[in-house]
Amino acid sequence: MKNVLELLERTAARLPRQTAFADQQCSYDYQTVVNIAGSVGSALAANGDRNCPVAVLMERGAPCLVTLMGVLYSGNFYVVLDPEMPAERVNKILRTLQPTALICDEAHKDDPAGLDYDGKVYSAEALAAGQAQPELLQTVRRRMIDTDPAYAIFTSGSTGNPKGVVVNHRSVLAYSAWAADTFGISEKTIFGNQTPFYFSMSVLDIYTTLAAGAELQILPKQLFAFPVRLLEYMNSRKVNTIYWVPTALSIVANWKLLIRYLNERQVNTIYWVPSALSIVANLKVLDFMMAEHIEKVLFAGEVMPAKQLNYWRSKYPNALFANLFGPTETTDICTYYIVDREIKDTESVPIGIACDNCDSFVVTEDGRLAGIGEEGELYARGSFLAMGYYNDPDKTAAAFVQNPLQSHYPER
């Protein structure tokens, strides 16, 4: 494969009526996503732009995901803008990006008037209602290669100025294949998405879903202020996989209700931040109520304290536990460690080995490969590596450097 849309299309051919994306208001099966995204892509492709950024200013929901797929069909790449972002930040992104088009949903159709943008503005609803042009889409696809950009995610970095990390199709394909294969994601998986689409964590949700024929349930953000309503909603949608940021998990204060939900839905895989797992451990929730079907516990985003990890392992001695690590610049993750030995409470949990098709290594200050017990700087190379920062050659050159261990040919 050389294009992430092949993940969508192959699953649509195999499971056309399987739910792909759903939220509180609507649901799309795989074939419907292909049809509507083709309409969106045809309208955008008619402009003749190629490998250009298209900004998407929409509410987080299933229509937004379908629109993102439509941008890819047009031969361009998407950048998600949060409607709740301060205008100053949005304008900084737009000035860096200079997008060829801006897509808004009906709820935000007036927003562009207050932004530093005077280019083409499209209605997401109007694009979705159009007609697909198969010949045009085929022409666009024939010219696309796997190093074409798929999306850019803007991170603030240490300076507070947004940096647009550009990730190509090859990287997403490699990452989603690794995640689905390593952790056994399948068509029986139902993700409960809480992460905004402008965070790299969402990449696992979106593209592992497409790769495996899973179902992505987009949980309404307002429900996170009401834990009982959130859990009731997750129950009704049969969500069995979650990948959430710490703030969302900390709001769900009544862990007994959460455990009860996991049991009702026979959840067997969770992907949580360590702070959430630690709350359960510190409160000793599992002493009083067990999630009975847990087989896999994955965590990322923070350091996992060994003491709290051992609490979980004592409750689930036969489960798989894995620590995932990586920045946005490696698509999302670059290393992982499957915990297959006893770890003392005072130890650090390793970040493990490089993911398949992604190499990581440590280099000492004097430019040598670090040996056991030596400190150094962590490097990553391979297909997971992003292309660089959009319109920022200086920061790209500083971060995406020549492999310090060899100088015989160019290798970032």
C-alpha cells in the first residue's frame, strides 16, 4: 500500500456495512465513508491543487473524520483546527500554513470572517452533498506516492509558537500496521475516542480503526463533565477500547462505575495514561471491584510508576502490559516495552525496543553509540519519522538531523 485511503477502501470492500465512524448524532459505515469522502475529494480536486494544506474547522465528530478522508481523496493533506482554540493561535497556524482552502461546518460558517484568512472557504455539508467524479479521483490517485503528506499537526513546542509536524502516508501506514498487529486490534474492537483530532494520539484511533475494520465511537465532550452520563453513553455504544488524555480520565472520578461499565461491555483492552492507571492503583479500586475481562493494558504519554504498575499486574497476572513512548515527530510512538518480568517498585519502567520499521538508539556526547550504563541522547529513524515542520526550515534542520553514527549518505 502507498496511501492511507487504501486502508479505508480495503475494509469497505470487506465490511461495507460495518460502522466506521459514529458520534451522538450520526453514524457512517465504511462504504458510506468512501462515497461521501469521494464527493468531498472531487470538489476539492477540481481546483487542481496537489499536496497543499487544507484547513478543517469543524466540531469533533464523525462528519469531521469523513471530511478529513475527503481532503486525502483530493490529493492534498489536512490540518485540523479546533473551533475552541483562541483566535490568536488559529491565526498563527494559518499564517504559517497559508492553506489552499478552509472547510467549515454549518456551526462555524461565520468563523472565517474573524480570522486572518482570505482564501477559499467551503461548507462541509455542501461538499458532502456533491457528486463524486471517479475519473478525476483516479487521475489524482495515480499521481500520489507514499511520501506525499497526509496531515500536519501543530504542536506548541517550548516557545509557544505552533510548529506544524508534517506526516506522510508511508509513516501512517507503517504506524497503523504496527499498532494493529502488535496489540491485536480487529473488527471486534470498538474504540471510545476522546482525543481531539489535532492531537497525535488520535492517529492510533483513526487509522488503526481503518486498518483493522474496527469501529470508532466519538464520545461527546460535554459528557466528560458528567461521569455517569459518559459511562451510560459508552455502554449504549458498546465501546471496548479507549485512548484518552489525563484530564479526561481524571474527571471520571467514580471508578466503580467505570469498572462496572468495563464488565458490562466485556472490555478486554485499555490504552490509558499512567496518571489514570495510578489513580485506580492509589485508591485500590481493584480491591473492591475487578474489570473481569481485561487482557491488555497499554499506557503512554507519561512515566508509569513501577509501584502502581505492579498493583495492576498483581490483579491481572495473565494480562499483557505494555509501555508506549514517542513524540508527534514519530507519528505518535517510536518504542514500546511489553512488561514480561518482575519490576521492583523503585525501578524505572523501560521504554523498551523500537516499533517494527522504526529504529531508535542512544548516542553519547562524543558521538558514539551508547553502551550499557552510558547516558546519551535518544534518536529515531525509519518510516515512522515525520517529514519536518511546515514552513520552518530552521527548526526542521535542528530537530531532523543527519544520523550521527554514519556520514556516508544522507539519512535523517
